[in-house]
Amino acid sequence: MATSTGTISTSAGPLDVATLVNQLVGVESKSRLTPLKNKESGFNTLISAYGSLKNALTTYQNALKQLSAASFSAQKTAITNAGSGSNLTTEPFTAETNSDESTKVLAQKIKSAGFPSGQLFNAGDSIAIKVGTGQPTFVTLKADATITGLRDAINAAKSGVTASVVTDGSGDHLVLESNTGGTANTIKVTANNSLSTLAYDPSNPGASTVTQIQAPRDATKAAAGQYNVAVSQLAQTAKITSGGIAPGTTFDGGILAIKTGTGSTTVIQPKTNTLAGVRDAINASGAGVNASIVSDGTNNHLVLTAKDSGAANTVRVTGTGAYSVFGFDPSGTVTTAGVDPNQAYTTGNLALQVGGKSFTITPTDLDNSGSIGLNDVMVAINNANAGVTASISNDGSQNHLVLTPTGTDPVKLTGSDTYAALTGSSMGQLAKPQDAKLTIDGVPVTSSTNKVADAISGVTLNLSKTTNANDNFTLAISNDTSGLSTAANTFVSAYNTLAKAVASLTKQTPSTTKGEANTNSPLASESTVLNLMGQIRSTMLGALGSSGAANLSQVGISFQKDGTLALDATKLNAAATKNFDAVSKLFGAEAGVLPKLQKLMDNIVGDSGALATKTKGLQASLKVVTDQQSAVNVRLQTIKDTYTNQFNRLNVTLAGMQSRQSYLTQQLAKLNSKS
């Protein structure tokens, strides 16, 4: 009787093959597969537990990231007014301490005298640039070069400075800025031949034509104390407006150019010849102003506002042809073309428009000279009370009529016939560019913006109003011990959360019943966990701050018997009162607790850290075990097939034997019955 490999026949004979095979395979599985299953379960438990540990460590890492050096060195500001009769209902300024010292470092910046456009420096001439105590870098021109070529050569030499070129009315200037801030990184320049005027020695700056345009400054903290502050003027931006322009007006010829501050002149090139096209072209040009159109209900006005405040950020607009209506001089005056001092006016007329008002100027021979001269024109304009003051200037050979608006309206003067040279216009000046002016403890201070960051070391003043003689504002700066306490509590709480999570993962519970095993948490016997926590504890205990003046115990933070931290608020406050700077440095300085812990946690939790290495090792071991299980399962299936085939054959044999036994029994029974 044929059998199929591994197929169990339940009716082939007297044996229960399935039960026999399963029992035998079960014994094999228990001895070979069960240990591997147990290992797999153990590795999965460890991997899951290390995942929980990583979550706890990451939570701690994130808590540390929320803290910074500023958290432990915060300062408070208070503004009071001891004056009487003040008309201010709110403070004229606010103050903020600059806790992040790195933002306050300034690099030195120096600027050469102006060179004519196209100035060439000779091939073979050299310049040496030295920053701080570093070695000088020599730059030798390989060929004749313009100032831009010199700039590029300096930048290519990586000399520790960044070179640039700025252009103003006095020519092209080479500007060098140290790549590293601080007073220790001043720039020294030696040069020869055609480059000799670029020499600069910070110890004797007056001997050079190169000037310092930004002094180097170190990072400093605000000093606790009181400062008397008075604000006499707020910084503001230049703002000018054109006269009324009828809707639909087009600008079909001429040139429009804008110059802001000491920047270069920008030529405006509108894509359409409408007023909106002019506005859009100005805004797209990067000319340093924002342009808008304002309607008075009848006519439109082009309004230009400088992007930056301060007296230096003036706006000059030059317009010819159709664009002449937009002309503006930073002085706000209208200056006509030059005329001969003996010029006489016999025919024609003068039309003056100031804002929306028009005036016809009719000069007469007021000085009885026998003819109408420029002086008579000046007097006639002044007598018209038109909102401008007329005066005469002389450039050495010719006279110019100068109109100075007494208000903010645009001015336009139009002369015909013999008065034709007396023509000019100006946009109105709605706001004059000016610096903020204040005094701090009687010392005059100016700032191009209302955000004054350099006057008091480590403090930024945000000006909003001016004060008067009846005011007596005092700015008080004090160390914020309450802020320090909050940060310290956060520091302690973050660690304690971690410590409790780790304690739960490593807990060992002895059995209370004799003979029973202890109940341990998954990581109870993991030396990796003990090592990691030991590193964190050692980092805390070993940090002394940059000055080594304090440790955690001295400021009231210490470890307890259960492994958590405790904070003694009284001891912390006493330490901060005695030496606030030392306590701040203990936490926030480069050698302090916080930076060291943050670096350690980055290493622990990072992709190549101890935690990742351990987890990868466990995952590798798990894969080995699962591969072994697969091999055992294949082996067990082979054993099962073998047993099945063997018992099937035995079953067939037994069935045959049973059949023959039955036959013989029947035959014997027949023989017995015959006898």
C-alpha cells in the first residue's frame, strides 16, 4: 500500500498517527524552539524598555533646550518719573536687557578715503592685513586693478576681513570689516606704493586717511544700577509728497532718479507711463524708499517714505522732462538756475503754486534801480505770504533764487519770457529725516533709530515719546533673582522627572515568598542605564562655571538619597544676592552646567550615541534569534514529515498483520468446527 510523504492517514491502521506525531514534535519543539521564543521575548522587552528610556531622555533633553544662559542671568528693568507736572500718561521709552550676549558683539569696520572712479592700483603693489594677534595676510596685485579688483583680491586671500566698495559724492571707498567681533580683533593694514593710502594702525588712527566707521565691541552684560534718561527728539524717516497730479496723467519723457542717504543713485524705469507705473517701478527698484499714491478727492499725490530713519537717510529725487514734478532736494528748498547778477526782468510773469494755492507774482522796482532785478523778485515773493521764504544765493559767478517752504506743501515756480530761468519745483516734505536725541546721566546720545542699543551696555531702549523739563525719568536695572529661581526649579524638576522614569525602568522587587524569583523591571540589570545616569550626575557635580567660583551644592541644589535633586530656595537666593554673576556663570557659561549637559544629551540621544548603539545591538541579537527560530521551524517540519511517514508505514504493516490474523482465526475456527 503506497503512502505520501508527510501525509497522515487516520484510517490506515490501528495507530492514531496524528496524535503520536504531534506529541513527538511537541517534545522536540519544547527543547529546541521554546528557548529561542523566550530569548525573542526578552529582546523585545529590552528594546521596548530602551525605547521608553529614550523617550524619557529626550524629554529631559528638550527641557534643557528650553533653558538658556539667559534663563539664569535675567535682569529686570523699572522706569519711574520723579518729576512734577509731567504731561505723559505712559513712559516715553521701554527698556530690555540683552541677555543673549552674542548678539551684542560688534566687529571693527574701517573705510578708505574716496578714490576717483576708474582709479588703478599698480601690479606688484602689496597690502598686508592683520586681524588681532593673528599673522598678517599679504595680498599682491598680479595686474593693474581697479578698487573692485582690489576688493576681490582681498576677499580671495581669506585675510580675516570682508572687503566691499561703497560710492558717494567723494568717490569710491574700500571698506574692510573684521570677520570676528570684539575689541581683540582690530584691523591693522600696511601697504606700499599705489596702495599706501590704505594703511591703517588702530593704535594711531589719526595718522591715516582711513577712518573707523564702526568700533569693535565685546559682549557685555547690563550693569545693575540707575540711569537718568531724557528724550528730546524721536528719530523719524523722510517723507515727501508731490503736488496734485490729475488722474490719467502720463509721463512720456525724461529721467527719474532717487538717491537715499549715502547710497548710490537709482534710475527708475517704469514699465508703464502712468503714476501707478511710476509707483510700482520705485517699489521694485530697491531705491531705499516706499512709494504710494494718495488721493485728495480730486488729484493724486505720489508719496515717498524712506525705509530707514535717521538724519543721514535723506531722500533726493531728480526728475527731468515729465518727471520734473517729482524733484526734491534734501534741504526741502527750490533752487532755480543761475542768472547774471545784473539780470533785468522786463517781460513775462511768475506763477507760484504752493500746495493747492496759486499766486501770481508781480515784481516792481522797489529799490529804485531803474529796472526789476532778482532782489525785487525775492521781495515780491516774500510779500505774497504764499507759504515760502525767498532768498538769493551766489555760487561765485551767478545768483540763484532759493525758495524755502514754511510748511510741508509742494512748491512750483514757473517763469515766462525774461523770467523763464526762474523755474523750479519741489515735492513737499511731510517729515524731515532726523536722529533720536536723548541724554543718559547728562551725556548726549544720538541714534538713527528709536531702538537705541548701544548707549547703555547690555540694554536696548525703545523710544516712543519725548520728555520735557518737568520730567525726571529713571531707569533702574537689577538682577532678576526670581527669574533665576524659576529657571533653577525648572532645571531640578526636569532632572527629577527623568530620574523617576529611570527608577521605574530599573526597579528591583525582592520576592516575599521563599523559593519564588524576584520581580524586576526590564532594565534592572542593565549596566548601560547606570552608566548613562552616572555620566549625567558627574556632569552636574563637576561643573564649576567659567570662573570656578561655585558649584551646584553651593547654590542650594543637591542630590537626595533617592537619586532626585532638591532645591534650597533660601540658599539659592543668598548665593544670587552675594554674587549673581557667579551663579549665572555656573549654569550658563561655556564651562557651566547647562552647556555641558546639553552637549552630553546630544551625544547620548544622538544617532551615534550610546543609546542608539545599545538599541542597534539588541535589534541585531533579535534578528539572530528570529533567524534561528526559522531554521528550527524548518527542522521541526522535517522531523514531523519523517515521523509521519514512519508511522504511516507502521500503520499499514499493522493493518496487514491484523488482516492476516483475522484470516487465520477464521480458518482455525472452520477446522475446529469440522472436527
